Amino acid sequence: MLVALLLRQGAVVSHEQLLDGIWGYEPPASKVLPTHVNSLRRALDPEGTPHTESVIRSGKGWYRFVLDGVRLDTADLAEQGEVALRIKESGRLALATEQLAGTLGLFRGEPLAGLEGPFARAERDRLAERRRALRRERLECLVLLGRFREALDDLADASGPDLYDESLLALRIRALYGCNRQAEALNTYEDMRIRLRDELGVTPGEELRRVHTAVLKQDDGSLLGAAPARLRVGVVNELPGDVGQLIGREVELAQLIAPAAPGSGSVSIVTVDGPAGVGKSALVVRAARELSADHPDGCLFMDLHAHSTQQHQSPARALQRLLRSLGAAKGELPSDLDELTAAWRAATSSLRLLLVLDDALDADQIRPLLPAGAGSRVLVAGRRRLAELDADVRVTLEPLASGDAVSLLTHLIGEERASREPEAARRLAELCDGLPLALRIAGSRLQNRRTWTVKYLVGRLAGDEGRLGELRVGDRSVEAAFRLSYDQLTSEQQRAFRVLGLAPTVEFDVLTPAAMLGRPARDTERLLESLVDTSLVQEPRPGRYRLHDLVRVHARRVAEAEPEETVIARRAALRMFLDAGRMASDWGVVAFPTGPRPTAGSFSGWREAEAWLDAAGGELPDVVAYAVAFGEIDHACWIAHALCDYFVRQGRYHESQTALETALARVDEADDEHMTTGLRVCLAYTSVYQHRYRQARALFTEGLCLSRYHGHRIDEARALSGLGSLALSLGEADQAISHVTEGVVLSRRLGDDWAAAMARLVQGRAHQIAGRDEEALACFAAACTHAEAGGRQHVLGRVLSLAADAHLHLGRHGEARHLLRQAVHLSEQCGDVFFCARSLTRLGTVEQGEGDPRAALAFHRLALELHESLSRVTEPAYDWLEMDIRTRLAHAHLATGSIHEAHRQFQRVLDVYEARKRRKAQRA
């Protein structure tokens, strides 16, 4: 009864419809209906609800369920399914796949299970068919995205109606073809043809015959879709939010969005120049939003900070961020500008992108950032006229004409208010010199002060003789507007504004200003949002804030008047980065014997601290430079030291090097003498991963001597272990054991579990290389004990994977399998893709050793898929891992008798090796 009412979507249902739908051809007397309805009313209505207000309304011969406030999962299914299909039609296949999976997840077993009657059966059939249709749509997305194995897994257990579903079989054939299993695809078609003939007496339909023909012709386009569509797993759109009404820029906007010259296959470049505050950013963002639909491969936004007092965006740093935006693996990218430029052009060669470059300095900063894809467009905004840049269109943006400036002001304060004081409004527009930034700030003050007249504001603005230094247009400046905006803040807003100008990074979340203000996060968020409302603070995306460059200059200037507050706020901000670095580090508390302990409650644990650092992105080395610039040398050293492990684990070696070298250059001025050795050992540790072995040896040796001289035992132990790791990297196994043996003893005595685990790991690897597997296993077991005591999973997963190698070499497949499964689990939890792939391919070797080469093939292929998610420019051992996986894969093919495929894999190994040799020769 309840289902029959609910699924009518609030419509009136007659007694006859209910009786026939629930009981079928032999319904009971209609008087049974009130009994059931009254039972439902007692269960669903609050006590004492009259029938006229019940969720089940009634009239002569009918009932109706009132759906106000009722959410049906069938409605969710319809709504989410339609959204998913629209996304698929738009070409965003990866997003459509995710949406379809979520929609299918609404099903929990059989719909309306256990309910009898014609209505329930009809609805059950309808929902089951909807489920099959959505499943087919998702499977097609997987095929078009090239995720063939995932599609085959979904199709593996066909039963019931699915056995005769030709659309599903067509998708299975396409997925098999995509996996290079053409023969199996043809056999699948033949099996279905025979089944249809023998059991149903029919022949395959048109769709299935068309797919069969395409397989015979090896028609990739028909079967798998266009290659670019398969490879693109998501469309990036980094454009900032729109800026509201754009007044007086109609001509310039039309120039920016005009189509490129017909037949032009090159990259179109449009430049916009003009003074600060004139509205360049607002104009190019509006134009980019208008153009976004014409650039299906992504819309990127990059602030180059040419006139920022805090961070200058070099071409190399900008390219690193752009490559990551397009999906480069998280990790180290080249620091060399030529290599980055080549990588960027290769990544964009097949894409039609829209790139917005804001606050550009000169043509040299822009040229390396130009994408290579035909039909791409670049919008450049800057204060300088970039005559050296070959632009298709150039727009010089002047301050708004008097009439447009007054129109903008009128829009902000309202027609009625402006019309009462037309002369004052005109004068205010003159004082703001037609600069939209100044007009918006002044307008905001009038919006929030309803008792002020425009004339009163003109008097206050005219009386301020301050200037913002470089921001001058004739004899006018926006300083007056900034100062006025600040003066009208509440005292707590003023304090918040001042400390925001002291933030070490351009962007920040609520935690940084909360620490600087010494206030709870919720109160701080309220303050930030109130400053967003005044146009003094920007919120480029939810939860992330920043100050406009010019506003930040003003905030720092007013902060100078409160020197004691400035020192406290600056140190509180630096303390946040120090706490995050130390909590995110695997090294443990013992590794940081000096400096302040992490503040209680700053982060709930290492995962939260690491996520917070991730959000800061490439600005982390700038935090160290910021501390140095303001004389906070100890904080600079502590932060660089604390971030070392975080950077190295993510493969961000260049950032680690930059931060450490910045601090090390001023370490003699630090009060904490422990940093003299600590920073050197960290830089040596980073250099090993960068394969800068000569520098690493010199730094480790220097660090060892200094640590012994100063009695810094922790650094002494780490320098010894580091020398052992370096020797191991150079193939000097005996020398490695000599160094780390002493390091192990010292680390254990100090309770440094991380250093002891790493020393034991190096010791085990050295024994392993020398063929002493039992000795290696003993070392790995000790390393596991220390890793578990340290409570971090990164090290433990790596130790287990390495220990499994020794068991494999000894033929102990069961022990190796046990360790590798643990290693895979830990690597997945930590996001360690490299060691996850390494462990999976060894699980394949285990399966082959146990006599199941087909299972081995599955593990090797999964490892190869993970390897492909890495990047050669971010993972130093990329080539080694690929050669290792393909060699094992080739042996598995040999075991199955696939000689040709084995030969192909061995040849790929040789190709990778030769390519690596050529790259080394070119670098030399």
C-alpha cells in the first residue's frame, strides 16, 4: 500500500487502482483499504494529526500521499541518472563514469524485494531495466576512456537476462579488443551467435554485427572512440569566479573574445595592459569564461605575481604548476627551464587549451608558458605593454571614462542614493581616478554605512594624502580608498587585516590567520568572510583566501605601526609550518631535539598535517625565504629541517634543496647550533635522491665531523646511516655495512626508531646484494620492529617489500606472498605508488613460482598500469621499475607459451635501457 502510493509521485490514486495494483485479478473488498491506510497514518503521522493534515490525504474513492519533505530514492535515481547522461553527452567521460557509479550505488539488491502484486512487479521490472541501461552507459564510458580491464571485470559474471543482452556483449567485445585480445573478441561473438540460433532461433542484431565487422577490420575508431577522448580523464577549469557586473568594457571584451583568424592552426595570443587596479584581471577572467566552451581540453589560470612583494613566479615554477594542473604525477619536476618547456609543449601538443596569465612581467616570462596545441588561446594581462611578444590582439585598458565610472559607482550604491548627490558621485569617481578597484572599495564603504552621504565620503577621501608607492596614475592613487576601507573596519577586523598582510604564503586557509590572531578557527573564518565582503580579501576557491597584491602592500604598511603585534603574528604563522612539518615527518619527535614542540591541537595527526602542507603547494620553500627575509633565522632553519622528509617522500627534491640551501646560507646567525649539522645532513640526504653523490658524500662527511665535534649524536647517527645509503647507491656494499653498523648502535641508544629502521634497511640491502639472504632477512626483521615502533606506515611498507625479495630468492613463496600483501596494503594507504607497483609485480613472481602464470600476468599488468601513473620527470627510478616489471611479465608469458608476447616485452626492456643511455649521454 505504501509503495503504491509513494511511487505515484503525489498523484491521486483511485481505490480501483490500488486494489488492482496490489492484489491483481482477485482483489478483496474495497473496505480493506481504510484499514491499511489508518495503520500507515498511525505509523507516519505525529500523534493527534487529523486526517485532513495527514501525509495520506483522502477523498471520495481516492487516496494521495503528500510528498512535501519526503525524499524518494527513486527520485534520486531519476535525477542523478539524468545528470550523468548529460555529463556523458558533453564528453566529460571520466566525470560521467563517476556519476554513473554513484547512481548505480543507489541500488541495494533487488528493488521492492518481497513485494507481490502487479504494481510492484511492474515497478520492479522498470527499475531493473533502468539499472541495466545505466550500467551499459557506464561500461561504454569505461571503454571510451580506455579502462578496458575495469569494464571486463564488471562484465565477468553475466547471468540471467544479461546472457542474451547484445548491447552488453558488444561492450565486452570492444573491451576485449581494447586489451589486444582480438581472437577472444571474435570467439565471444561466435558463441553468442550459436546461443541465439540454438536457443532462440534468431540471428545477432545490427549493433552486434556492426561491432563484429569492426573487429575484423580492426577499426579502432568505431570500437574505441577517438584517441584524445579516451586519453583525457578530466577537464581542468581553474578560472576564478566571475567578478560581477563589468561596466564600460564592452568594446575591449568584444576584442578579446573575437574568433581567431579563419584557418589559423596556431596558438592565438591576446594581451591586455594597463595600470594597477584598472580591471585587467576582471576583464580577462570574464573573456575567459565567455571562451571556455571553445576549449574542451581545459582552462588554466596562472597569476605570475610580477608586481607582488612576496613571490615572483619564475617561468620554471609556473611550468611546474601548469604541468601538475594537467595531471603530472605528484613529485619532483625538472628545475631546468629548457626541460620543463619541452615537457609542457609535449603535454599540450594535442590539446586545445585556454590559458590566462595574469600580472605578467615581460615576454621572457611568457614565452616558455605558451602551449603547443593548435587552436589554443592565451590571454595575458600585465602592467607593461609586451611589445616583444608576438600577439594577435593587443588591448590597452585605460581607467573608466567619467560616465562609466559614475555608472559603476551607481551600480554599487544604488540609483536612488547616487541621484540625490550627482555632483558628489561625479567627484568621487574622479578621486578614484576611474580605477574599478578603488571604486568598488569606496562603494563598499557606502553600502555598509547607510547614514553616510556621498559628499561626506568625498571629504574623507580627498583628505588622505597617502600614496601606495608604485601605484600612481598621474597625481592620483588608490591609497586613499585602501586607507578609508581600513579605517571603517571594526577593531577586530583591522587587526585581522594587518596580520593577513604578514602571512608567509600568498594563499592560506583559516588555520594560518587563526594562529596569527590567537583565535578559534570558527571566529577567524567569520572575520575572513567579513573581510571578503569588504573586497579587501579574496576567496579564489572555498576555504582558501588571499589578498590582492596591492592590498597586501597596504596591509603590511599599516602593520608596521604595530611592531610588537607584527612579531607575534609572524612567529605564530611560522610556527604553524614548523608544527605541520614535524608532525608530517616520519622521523619522529626524537629527530627534533631543539626548537618548540608542536602546539597541542594544531593538527590531529600526521595525515592532517600532510594534507595541510599539500594545500600550500609550491609555496613551501617561500616560507623559509620569508623567515630569512624578516630575520627569523631559527624558524627558517627549523622549518627547512622539518620539511625535508615530507619533500623527499613526495619526490619533491628540488624544493627540499631550495629550502635547505636558503636556511643553510644564514645558519651561522641562528641561535640553535644544532641546525649547523642538522641542515647539512638533510641536504646530503636530499642529494642522494637527486643522484648528486659527490655533494652528498661531502655534506655527510662534513655533517659527521661537525656532529661529533658539537656532540650532536642524532645527526651523527643519521650521517653514518646516510654514508651507508650513499655507499649502497654506489655499489659499495661492504662499505655500506661498515657505516650503518655504527649508525644502528647509536640510533638504538638514542631511541631514534626511524634512523635505526633506515640503517637496518640499508644493512639488509647490502647483505642482499652480496647474496647473504638470511643475514638480510635478520636486518629487515629488525627494521620492521623499529618501523612499527615509530608508528609510520611509509617505512614499514618499503621494508616488507624488500624483505620479500630475500624470501623470493630463497624460494619461500608463501612467506614472500604474506609480506607483499602487507606491503601493497600499506603502500595504498600511504599513496606510495612506486612501492605499490614494485610489490604487485613481485606478487606476480610469487604466483608464477607457485605454478599459476596466468595469475602472475594479472599482477604484472596491474603493476604496469600503476607504473604508467608515475612520471619519468618526477620519479628517478621510473625506467628501472618499468624494466623490472616488463622482465617479470615476459617470463610469465614464456611460462604460458606466449613466445611472441614474451619477445615483445623483452624488446621493450631493451628499448627503455637504450633510451635511458641516450638521455644520460645528452645530459653529459
